Amino acid sequence: MTVAYAWRGAFTNAEVNALHAEAFGTEVFDDWDWVAQLERHSLGWVTARDGERLAGFVNVIGDGEVHAWIQDTTVAADQRHRGIGTALVRHATDAARAAGCQFLHVDFEDHLRGFYLGACGFAPTNAGLIEL
């Protein structure tokens, strides 16, 4: 089946909660209101649907000026290695550019270096982190 991508595509909290838990190995947080959180704080998001099923998702956060960040890039385990993650990031990049952003940032774990720097075209940069 063909995967359909949508900027600010409709989704349910249950769909994103389940996808996020699967991708990041966490519990399903039934009380996490993704819809309200993203509508309030995000520049937008990209959904990937394989038919009716949510197969992938990425959140795009903006500073209201020239910077945007991608967060929570997720693809269902049985949908991986089909190019969905790369397409999600490409759609997020296009939408951030169309919104007037000049820079798109991403933080990632080392095992995702090839994906973000290779497949998605990000350049390596220095960054810092304080674990709270």
C-alpha cells in the first residue's frame, strides 16, 4: 500500500501514544494529550499513514523566527526500512522552510547518526545537554 504523508495531519492521542511507546520503548501514557500539546507548542507535525493506520510521525517545534527542531521521529516497527522515516523528515524540512525557518535542528542518539547525517542530510554540529 502507498504511504500518505500530511503536514498537520489528523491523529488521535491513542495512535501517537502507542507509536511513541513502541519506538522509544516506554509505557503507553494514556493521559498524554498529544493533540493539545502539539496544537499549543508546535510549528506542526507530519503524519504517515499506510491506509488508515498511523505508520509514522514527527513533531516540528519552532522558535517563531528562523529555527525549528524535529522531535519524536517515530515509525512503527513493522513499517521500518521502507523509507518512511526519511520521507517524514523530508516533509518536515519542506514545511519548516515554507514557514520561513532557516535552520532545522535535530538531536539523536549515536546509533541514528547514519540516518540523520546520511539519509536525511543533516550536517554534524556540536551541541550540549544537561540531564535534569
